[in-house]
Amino acid sequence: MSTGAPDPLAVESRRWLRLAKDDLLGARALLDRDDVAPRLACFLAQQAAEKAIKGRLTRRGVDFPRTHDLVALRALLPEDLRRGVDLEAAKELSAWAVTGRYPGDAPDASRAQAMQAVELASRIVSPRRR
């Protein structure tokens, strides 16, 4: 018998996906600006992909560690959902979790890299049904 109460996993999953879409919108908005470093769009693209994956894991009731490693998170996805997260995209975007925020050995992101990161994240946030 249904109580009419919303499924808490579905509610939390939708919250993750809403935040993922917000981050993706922010990344796209930054691409339109010449006065903002492209690395910030790369970072938000990584965050969008991370939140989208975590939302899918939440919906399926899969616990996940606190990590920005999209490859590790992808590995936790059930097979039917894993196909919507390209492994190479996960690898490329994972680097921006740190590279986009801290100075280090990596050069600053280019506009082309930011555009690529946003495109990869878009595919993860809203995968096309095959």
C-alpha cells in the first residue's frame, strides 16, 4: 500500500541532477565571457558531471565515496547506466577537479579545452538514449 510519500531516493537523485544542470549552465555562461579564466568553466563542467553521476548512483541506492574521481564513480554505476558515461570523458573531466582550482604543473586551460570540457559534461548530464 502506497502512502503517497515521495520516494526519498528519487527526491535526492533529482536534487543532484538539478545541481548538475546548474553547474553546466554556469560553465556555459562562463564560456561567453572574455574576462573569466577558461579553467573556471572546466571546473564547473567537472562538477556537473560528478553530480550527474552521483545522482544516478543515489537513485539506485548505491553508496559512493567522497571523491571527485569520475572514473571511480563511473565504476560504481550499474552496467545499464555506465554506458551513458564515456570512460575517456570521465578521465578528461576528472583532471579539472583539481587543475581548475589550484596552481600546479599544468598550464592554464584554453578556451578550446573549456569548450571541450563543457561538451563532455553535457553528454554525461543529459546522455542521449540509444
